[in-house]
Amino acid sequence: MGRKSAEAQVIIHGPKTEEEARRLARLTAGVHADMVIEYIQGLSCPARQKLELLDTVIRAAEEGKK
């Protein structure tokens, strides 16, 4: 006999002011940056190659801002 999955309700409270939205964006960007760095550090390639990859990611992110 199969199990029936239970429904879950999720309530999300977003930022109420522009400053809160900017703060949330900065915090989110920081988490994403940490994840990218952790991923690159875990690669099995020489440190020089990791630095080149990180530089490429940074340049791409800067280009995306323009």
C-alpha cells in the first residue's frame, strides 16, 4: 500500500523596505559567492588553475552587472 504525502504550507515574509531588499540581496550574493569558492576549492586541479577559474567567474559577474 502506498503512502500518501502530507501537504505543507510555507509562509514567506519578504522585505518590506528598499533597504531590507538591498540587505537581502547582499546576503544572498554572499552565500552564492561562498558556495562558488567552496566548489572551486573542492576541485582536483592545481591551485593556479583554481585561481584562473575564480578570476574568470569574477570577470563574468562584473560583466553581468553592466
